[in-house]
Amino acid sequence: MTDEAIKARIETGRQFMARWSQPGDETFESDQQKKLPQPPLVKAPMRETSIELPKNFEDLKLNNDILSVINNRKSSRVYTQEQMSLLELSYLLWTTQGVKDIRGRSYATIRTVPCGGARHEFECYMLIQNVEGLEDGSYHYLPMEHKIEMLNTKAELETTHGMTFRDLISATLNGQIWGAKGNIVFYYSMVAYRAEWRYGIRAHRTALIDAGHVTENLYIACSSANIGTCAIGAVNSALCDQIFELDGVEEFAFYAATCGMISEANAQAEKDFYAFVKRDNL
Ligand SMILES: Cc1cc2nc3c(=O)[nH]c(=O)nc-3n(C[C@H](O)[C@H](O)[C@H](O)COP(=O)(O)O)c2cc1C
């Protein structure tokens, strides 16, 4: 890439990040302002059957001391490969995308995370292995019912993509192989028009801010439940779109987070991830 091309891309990125409003935007009218119909609040189920999730969160052993939960929040990349309970998975979905209420008749969902204009423009997909009562494979969260639906089994995914399930998980994370040893990778997609209907030209900047709230809640929930997680920006979006049957235009995957069981015994292996800091005297 030429220096000029790099400079131009950086300039575009800075402009995108810095400006809510640009000169000339004054005449912009959103589809909401034009009184065009609002798109659905959530994606319709993709399969005919779904799986109930338990909500007896009082049975989880949670650290309820908020300051210690926040102080202990960290990224974990070494997982024990023990089984995760369905209740733990349910807790992570609830705390990151759970629907608590509906604003108006069907104007917006009110969730456990904040979101610009309450558009909640994300869908959550998962690659799951070794979670109690679930067959390994790909899943989609149904936030209105707090259920999940299985999209494809591990065997189907392995046949379609011509690689092992773990290699497939690793490929979605651009080769971050450690992510394939967890129990779940959450993948977040953007359903673009859900946000664009209200924010139009400003929707995308807001959505990226919104995505940070989702994974921060995941970090906090994981910290409270002694589960490991790591946000992943380096996502192979095109592969994720294929796996989760997204068209890559109206809906595209753009962010992920790994999750797995952790143990104190792995503290050193965890530190080894950043051993280069010491080695290179950084
Ligand atoms: C938006 C975002 C993207 C990230 N992407 C990756 C990633 O692709 N791979 C990775 O190993 N860590 C990733 N991380 C984790 C950061 O490296 C981590 O938060 C940082 O090193 C600070 O460590 P801590 O979370 O333990 O405080 C990401 C974190 C965020 C918030």
C-alpha cells in the first residue's frame, strides 16, 4: 500500500470517528423523519424449532461486589475446556442482549445494554462446543423469547467448510487458534437498516459505540461468574457471514468475543501471552 493510500484511509477513518455532523448534513432527513415504516425490532427466527433458556440466575455463584467485579475484569485467552452450564450461557446472553421491556407498542426494545436511540441493531450468533445439553454447532439468539435456535450441527459445518470445527472457529478469528478452545464464540452482526431508519448517515458511527457496550457487559458478567472472555476485533467477516447465512450487505458480522471456563492454574499460561513485552523490553 502506498504512503498516500495509507494517509487517505487514515484521514477517512479520523473523519468518520470525529464527526457526528459534517458540513452539508443539515438537509439530511432520516427515513424515520420521512415517516417510512419502521423495520422489525429483531430478526425473525431462522429455523422452525428453538431451545428454551433457563433464567434461574439466582442459582449461579456470582460475585455481587461490583467494585471487585470491575477490578477483576480482564481478557482471558486460556480456557480449561471444562463444560459450561446452559444457565451460564443463558446468563451471558441475558446480560449482553436480553430484552427487559418494549418501549411504546413496538417502537423499541429496552435491553440490559444501552444503545443509541434504542435501535439495538445487532443480532447475536454463536459457535458452541461443550455446553450442557447442547449439540456442538452454530446458533442464533432470539432475544424476544430469550431462546436460542440451532442453525447447523458441527458435522454439517465441517462438511460445508471442509475443515474441523476448531479450525473453522480459528479461521473466523483470523487464526487466533486459542479462541477455539473456549466453549462459545459470540459473533455480533449489524442489521444495518434497523439503525439507518433512524440515524441514516450517522448510524454506523453510533453502532460501533453501541457494540462496545455489549462486550463490556459481557466482560462484567464473565467477571462476576468467573468465566473467561476476550473481545475480538480481528474477525473474518466474510467467513462469519457464510456460516451464519448473512448476505453481507443488509446484515454483516463485524465483532466477536470468545468465552470459556478458566482456572487459577492457568494464570501463568495467561501471562505468557504478553511475555513478549518483557522479552522485547517494551
Ligand atoms: C474492540 C476490541 C477488540 C479486541 N480484539 C482482540 C483480538 O482480536 N485479539 C485479542 O487477543 N484481543 C483482543 N482484544 C482484547 C484486548 O487486547 C485487551 O482488552 C487489552 O489487551 C487489555 O487487556 P485486558 O482486557 O485484560 O484489560 C480486543 C479488545 C477490544 C475491546
